[in-house]
Amino acid sequence: MIEINDMSKVYTIGEESVYALDKACLQITQGEFVAVIGPSGSGKSTLMNIIGCLDTADSGEYLLDGVRIEDYSENELAAVRNRKIGFVFQSFNLIPKLTAEENVELPLIYQGVKKSERAERVRAALERVDLAKRGNHYPTELSGGQQQRVAIARAIVTRPSLILADEPTGNLDSKTTTEIMNIFHELHAAGNTILLITHDDSVAQQAQRQIHILDGRLTEVRA
């Protein structure tokens, strides 16, 4: 599903060149649950942004479902982000003025899904994360764990083939982290491909595979 070959991304800071990715190679097959673990500044978010088609590499190759990302137009990339990929972020990225239901519904509006179908899919997504009774609440009326559940519901409502989670438990306590990880396990069991970025060993160890990243270089963690 994901194939990355010799990918590099370089940032210039003053007179210094810093490699966020340094000839990185990675393969993820359909249905896998993979964790990428590394310290702050190791290149995790850069890798996530490139896989999520939010950024591009300076060199190397990225194939998504066998198609080179470089061959997509901007409109096609936008469609890939909206239909094929579900994003979950550490900071939730919910819109404060919208209710939980409205936040989850937003990507379906962008897709042009008709209203009746939107309502059914939003209800199903919130039920999936056990928040159906809080749909009319605003983000400020929800706990951090509940906000992250809404964010997961928003990610899965479009029925994406790939879920990208960037430090999804980073702002949560241990009990809530366990609850959120249980949701990811359920999604994986249902056939979703999941790539989870984390700095937490205990979270990474719950994935099928662990990839360590340091100074932009990827290394498979062997059991």
C-alpha cells in the first residue's frame, strides 16, 4: 500500500542543512498496524506529512497503492487526502464553533455526500467511538479523551483505507491512552491500515511492527 524508496527531506537552518529524512525506505502492506517511534525532532512528523500528501520530499520516491505521488495533480492529491486517508492529530484539530456531530460531518460535506447519508455515517462513526450521546456537545464541553474520540470519528467517517495518527495519545493520561488505543485495535481488527507516530514505547509496542526513526533514518525494530 505504501512504498517509500530513498526519500530525503532537508531543511536549511541558518547555514546548516538538517536532514528530517535521510534516504528513508519503508513498506507498509494493506491491513498492517505500524508504529513509528522516535524522539522529538527525529523526523516523525515530516514522514507523516509526506505519507499524508501534506508535504513533498526533496528526493526519493513515494508510491501509494502503486501510484507515484509525483504523478498526481494538486486536485488529485486533495482527493486522495479527503477520500483515502484519515488523519488523527495530537491536538485534535477540532473546530471549536462546531458540535461533535458537525466536526465529524465536515469531511463528508467536502466530498459532496448527500445530507441523509451524512447523518447516518456521522451517527455510525460516533457510535464506533462510544460518543453517540455527546454529538451535540462542543469541543470545550468534552474531555481530552472525548475530543480525541471525536477526531477519530472524523477520520473514519470517510471510510479511508489508511489512518494516519500523529501522537494521538500525546496529550492524554494513561487511562485515556488505553481507551484510545483500544479503539485503534478495533479499527485494525476491522481491516484498517494504521500508521501511528509516537514517542511512547508502551504505545509503539502495541503495533504489529515498530519502525525507529532517528536523525531522519528509519530502522525496523526486531522482536
